[in-house]
Amino acid sequence: MSERLQPGDVAPAFTLPDADGKPVSLADHAGRKVIVYFYPAALTPGCTKQACDFTDNLDLLADAGYDVIGVSPDKPEKLAKFRGKEDLRVTLVSDPEKATLEAYGAFGEKKLYGRTVTGVIRSTVIVDEEGRVARALYNVRATGHVAKLIKDLDL
């Protein structure tokens, strides 16, 4: 079971390929706040809703100083298809080895339809301008999560 992050922790560094295969690093966003969200699989109903919600609110988040990065174990080709099909504007990155998912505490045991399984734990980690965890939210719901996040961040 991966360790969950706490406010004040240094956010684990990562460099992962985006939907076009280009490397994206947390370090690329130094000096800005970053919402890193972890989702199980592209092109599924809940993950589509969540990604569309982030896209719909991207300008509001960007104006408030937040960049958004979505992380899943999907390969870049699937992310490109997801982005194209849903007109997504959020940055989507691929973590098939699940190293970043584990470093952020977003991979491990979870309940699915009453059974305990191992997989991606839908999570959102907000990283401040200094690269530290400002908030770490685990087992979030796909629907309504972005609206709640915006409300909690007072945007």
C-alpha cells in the first residue's frame, strides 16, 4: 500500500510522457500551483466526466494560478484518443509503470463494488508554488469533484 501524502510534504518529482509522447515534469511548473489528479482509465464514463469538468473550468483555474495535470496508467496513444474524442484541454500524462501513482499514494487497495481490489485510487493533490503538498484528497468522486474543489479553493 502506498503512503498517502500530507500537507507540507514535498511533492514527488515526476517526468511522464503526455498524449503526444512529450515529457511533462512537475518541475516545468515551478512557481505555479498545480492540481495533479489521478484517474483510473481514459475513455470511461467517470474519468470522462472528471476530465471534461477540469477542461470546462481550466480558464478559471489558470486565472487563479493553477495548472492541471491528469495522470493515469494509460499509454500516450490512448490519452491522445481520449483528448481528441472529448476535446480535452487539460494536460494528460501516462504512468504505465505506476511509479508516480504510487509515489502520490494514488495506487493501492480500494473498494470496488464491495470487493477489495488493487488499482488507481481517484485522487487529487494540490501542489503549491514551492513544490509542497497544499492538499491531498483521496477516494474523490468523479462527478462534482471539480465544482467542490473550486468551492474549497474559494475561486
